[in-house]
Amino acid sequence: MDIAGFRSRSTSSLMPAVSGVPPGFAVQRRHGSRKQPLSTGAKALLLLVLLGLAWLGIRRAGRKQAATAADEAATARTDGHAGTTGGAVVTSGRGAGNSGQHTAAVVHGVASLHSAKASGRSDQALLSRIERAMRLVPSYRGPGKAETWPFFANANRLLLASHGRLMWYRYDTDEVKVIQEGEGKHLFYGAFTGGERGVLGEPTSLWVVAAPFLEQQQGSDDHKEWLLQLDLENGQELKRVQLPSKFTHDAVRRRDRVYVADTGEGKVLELGFPAMDALRELRLFTPKEHVNTLAPTHDGKLWALLHNLGSSQLAEVDLASGKELRRIGGIGSKAHGLTFWQNKVLTLDSEGGALVAVDTSKDPGSNDHVEKLWQVSEPGKYLKGLCVVDDVAFFGIAPGAPRDRRADPSLNCELAAFDLQQRLLLWRRQLPTHGLLNVVAAPHLTVESTTYATSTRALISYRDKPQFAEAVEAARKWALQQEREAQGAHAVQAVQQQQAEQGERAQGTERREQQAEQTAHQAAQQQQQQQQDAQQQALSHEAQAQQEQAGQAAQVTAGAVHTNAQPQTHQQGAEALHEEQQGRQQQEQQEQHHEGRHVAMQQDGKQAALSSGQQGAPPVLALSETDELPASDPLAKFPPQLDSARWSSGLPRLKASAKSDGLRAGAQLRLLRADVASIRALVDNLEDSDWGEERQRASNAWLSGREDNLKQLKPGAQSILLLFSDQDGREVFRFPWYDRFKAVLEPLLLQILGPEDLPNILRLQLARMAPSSRLRQHVDTGGYAERGHRIHVVLQTNPGVSFHVCEPPERARAHGEPVAHEAPTCLPLHVEEGLAFELNNRLPHRVVNAGDEARIHLLLDVAETPRQQRQLRAGEVCEYGQVIACPPALTGGAAETTAEVASDGDAHGGDGLR
């Protein structure tokens, strides 16, 4: 505050009174030869005295006005307000014995700065000076203008109203403060501030709608709905007003009017503020149209959002005439929220899971009046509650749940922040809403916080704080990762398509070559046949001519003998020549036959290479492909169903899309027998404390939120996390201890996956089962299990370890397999030391360690596309869930990708995990 101006105006008149020294002494000092300036302590004391006088003046004015307000309140209670149309006013005392509490609440509400200004001239002058010094203007500044104190510490917070709670959430520090519980009976809607102000001009009271759950309304005749006036900070109830409405969904205030959405009757109630007396009813809609959001504007209009239990609409109403002006459709399905931002209306396509902007100036028939700004990627999400502060849209994301679960205390929703300027999702945070999130508002900034986008001032704006910069940086990294994943998926598809086209071209070329060879061969055969026919014809003509000559010379005996022998000689020569030509022809046919077999074999080899899907390394046969199981082994009846593509190492993998088909897809794919001696040596040197939470919290990193699940399904099991993803398998975190095991693990990972698939790793962990322990039967769920491949490497085992995979009979019957018994089909897996195998973890499986020593496995979950990793710092603790939430103060600096922190590279791409 500007203390200098205040002191210059008041020091001259107050100094003699507060210092206790005569005025003449001050004159002596001014005319004396030696001037001694005031010390720092004296200045501080003078400042404290001045502030004390100001406080005493404010308190005096407050006491006078409080006494007047108490008298007025007592008179009002005597009158009873029986003739008020807007419903009975009920105090928070809920009985005659609590009138003192009501009086105290009223005194607290009216003992404000503006009440003090109504007192005597001296007090008014003092307050005027204080206001000028503080630059305090607690008046209406227009739509979307923040009315709070410029340096208000709690500006970056939101009011969240759900089916179970009313709470403040500070999004800059990630802090939650619950101020009201629904007590399992009420849900909260609407939020606007009262007229009471504090010393700094900040609002001190809050009005919200408290309504019983729909199920209670349907089953009881007494379903009263209330407007509650609460203390803004602690939620203490100050007053309540009964609403003459049914199934209220919203209540908003503009100046001296309050508008209530009576969804059950399809009408809008107009109340006078602050008396909350009913002024009129606007019967504009039907109950089926389900009006759920209201937005009164500064130009005398009222906008209403019609849920319609399906395709939603915006309706514009003229408040002066009470008539509907127009409707705008095509904005989404079962929509909620209505906030004006930059000449557009922002709303939520709740069922479609999208934040949309509606241009009301365009023709709805043009189909370009709605712009989708952002859409949730997961199916089944439901958006509700919308508020815009500093060009950041805040809205709720709820999991899909039936209506009877909306008040379930275990139902916690997410709050999302979307930067409208950069079109960037900043973050999504799960909060303890204890029910469906209905309203997101900022009533402490402006009374119209759900109608207009609010802009705070410099220094207190979220955009001016380091938390915003950290959120933007993290969001950009996430967007870049998603883009790279999409590019990787497109690249894989392009490579596969290119390979298929190359294969088709190669096959076409080979077919054309074969056809050309066959055509040439047939032509050669025809030419040879024609030559043979010509030669035989020539020989026959020659033989005939020789016979004619021999007949003419038959009279000469010696000549006859000579001429009789000559045609025989020529005939024998012709026959020999014919046999020689036939032999040559047969030899050529045999050579062409062998050449054709060789071409066919080459073609089959090329097709086999194409079908293996290898870009680099040739296929490597796994144990399941070379070492057939004996017929007595139960696993022999269920051979693994392999994917057409293989890892870049050449080893096969299970077909991910078929894993849910039960045992028909296979239970175990045995890959190879690995040398695990170096890994065993490092694991054997670990201390027992290295497997515990305390040590890993101190020097590794830790994920909280998994304890209950581990205790329930995996008692006696411990793990050391090296890489770990969220439940969906989208974001991967690299733990500090990865570097501790990197030298011995990466050669094995390269042997199993190959260099191109190392970035696909979702999870990498060492898992230890204590002796005489067991893992209860379970199925791995989540995106990481559905889209990934679970690989085990047995590091240490004993004869007492048994690993079983089971299939319930109903699943087998669903796939058309005849099953006569009702017991599940359980198969024992091979778990000898050094074996690397892929497990079909979409089948129920269990493990028992009945031996005397621990069972230790290396576990990998590998996706088919790459993932970018974020580096965690030593000692960092994050919360595990659908997403992994790390402390905001650390994630901005600690969440570097491995590409940024890794600099030591090799021929295989550094550590292979960038």
C-alpha cells in the first residue's frame, strides 16, 4: 500500500498528540544548529501508531453500525417477513435457542468497510484517506472484471461444488480446503457472492444452492431446496432461503437480480437481491428440455443452456419482455456450462467429452458455428463445470458412472486446465470431490464468474507465476511425446505398407519373369519341334529319292548291291540324328525344370522373409518354435499364437489382440535361455533394506497409491522400480536406480528386444517374493497390459515355486470350447532359472513360493510403439493412478526426458532408452 502519501497528510496534526513532547521542543530542533534526523526505530514506532489509530477508527465505526444492524435484524425477525413471495427466510440457528448465533452472523456480515463509511464525518474522512492510500475501489467494474484486492493472496483458486462437497482449490499450489460437506443428503449447484465486503474490499459471504439428491426427491414429498449464505472462507452457514423450485440446477447473480434454473418445472425464477424475494417466473421451457445453466448478460439478455437429454441447444431470452429470441443447436450432447470469452460462448459437450466454442453471430445452419477446442482421449468420460480465468478454461472431467453413483464418496473427479491462447491442455488433476463435480467458479474474483471470462491483474495472475510456466513446459513435452508416438505409429504403418507394396511388386516381377520364361520356353520348344519336323521331312524326301534311284539301277547286280546298301546307311544316319536331337531336347527340359524349382524356392524364401516382418535382423527362432513340448505337457495343447511382426532382435511375440481369447492364444511363449550370472551377482549384493520403501524413498524414487493393491494381491512381494508407466501406459518415468543396473541389464534387453524396440519399454522392475509367500490369482488390467507384452526373466528360483495360468470355464465356453466341468483349467508354466518367456497376463495367474529362498524375476512390459520417458530425481515421490502425478515444484525441473539428460551414446543409440 502507499504508506508515504498517508503519512505526509497526517503526521503534522498527529505528531504532538502521539509523541508526548511539547511543541516548543519541535520548534527548538527546527531552529537549532544541529539537526538530528529520526532514527529507524522512531520511524517504525510512528508508523505503528498511525496504523493503530486507523484501526481504532475502523473498529469504532464498525461497532456503531453493528449495533444499528442488530436492531434492524431484531425488528425484521419480529415482523417475520410473512408476506414475502420468495419463500421463508430461515436462519442458520435451526431453532429459537440459536438467535444469538444468527445475530453474531449478521454482525459479522455487516461490519464491513462500506458500513463504516456511513458513520460520522470524522470517521468518514479517516476511511476516505485509508481508501485513497490503499487505492481501494470496491465497486462493480463491469462484466469479467476482477473485483478483488489487487494483491489478494488467494486469487489463484477456484470454488468447486460437487454432489458431496463444497471446497476451495488453489491451482497454483495444488491445495484443497473443504468448507462444506453435503452430509450425504445434499448436492451443491450455483455459486455467487453476497454484497458484504471486508476491509480490503474482498467479498466475505457466498451463496450456493443446496438440493437433495434426485433419488430423495422422487421418494419423498419433503424435498425442499435452499439458497445457503455461507462464510466465504470457513463455510459457516449465515442464512438460508427456501427456493420455490424443483430440481434446481443453477443460480446466478447480476447486480441486484438472481436467476434460478428450475429444471424440474422448466422455468427460470427471478429473485431480488439481497432480500431474495421472488419477482417473477419465466415459463420458457419444458422439463424435458432440462435447462441447466444460466448466463445473464450486461445488455439485458439471458442465455440458457438446454441439456435436452441429448442434442443440446443455446437459448437467448430478452429479460425485458420475458420472451425467447432464438435458439442455437449443434453444440454437443448433454452439454453443460456457458461462459462468454472473446465474442464466443464456451460450453462443454459433456457426453462427447469436448470443450467447444460457439460463434453466436454465425448462422447455425452453416455448421461452422461450433469449433472443438479440445477433446478427451479416453472413452466414457463426462465433462461438467466450467470457468475461465486469465484465458485459462477450468472444467471438470468425471468417469462415466450411473446416476445412482454420482453421490458416491469414492467417486473423485479430475480438474483440467486448458490454455485458450495457446490451445494447450496444461494439466489434469484428480481431486477429492467425493461425488460428481457440478460447478467450477471463481466468485471471489467477480460475482459473474461462470458467465464471463475473468481477468485478474498483474503479479497475481496465474500466467505471471512460475507454476504456469512449468505447466506449459510439461504440457508441451507431453504434446511432443504424443506427436512422436503418433509419428512413430504412422511410420510403422508406412513401413509395413511399404514392405507390403515391395512384396507385391517383387511377387509381381517374379510372376512376370516366370511367365516370360515359360513363354520363351514354349516358343523354343515350338521352334525345336518345327526344326525336327523339317529335318524329318527332308530325310524322308532324301530317302525316297534314293530308293527311286536304286530301283532304276536294279538291273546291274553289282550296282544293285551297292545301291541297296546305300539307302540303309542313310536311313540309319537319319534315325541316329533324330535320336540325338530328342536326347538334347530332354536334357534341356530337365535343366529348365531344375531352374524352375530353384526360382520357386527363392520366391518362397522371399515370401517367408516378408511374412516375418523384419526390417533388419533375420528371424530368430524361440524355444517354443524349436524345442517342442512333449504331449504329456499340458501346455502342449495350447501353442502360443504369434504375431506376424517380431521384435527387432528377431524373436517372436504373442499376438496382443488375441490375448483376451483365453488359452487359445497361448499361455506362455518361451523365448530363450539367458546368461543371468552378472545380474544375479548384482542382485545378490543388494541389502534387504534396498527392497524396502524407506531406502527407495531416500535414494531412488517412490510411487504412492499402490500400497493397498499390493497388500491385497501380492502380500510378501517387494519390487525395485527402474521404469514405470501410468495405468494407461502412455507416460513412462525413469527412476534414478536404472543407472545402477544399466550395465548388466541392457545387454539382456538388447538380446530379447533388439535396439529398435528398447524405447518401447513401459515398465522394468525387479520383483522378489519372500519364502513361504504367494501372489493371489489376478488379471493384469489397464492400457499397459492391453497394449503391451509382459516378459519374465527368471533370475532366482527354487523347486517350491509354482506358476499357474488359469482359464475360467465360462470363458472357454464363450470361445466355443466344450467344457464339461465347472472348475477352471489351470496350467503350470516353465520357470527354470535363466528362462526368458512372455506371459499372457490377460489370463488369471497366480504364484506360490513354498521354498526356503526368495524367488526373483526381472519383469518387462513392452509396447509395440516407442514411448518417451521422463526422468525422476532421487527422493521424488509421485502419486500413482490413471496418470502419475508428481509434485508441481519438482516436475517442472525434474521431468526432463531422457533425451535431454543422456549424453553418452553408442552404436545402439546410447542407453537405448531415449
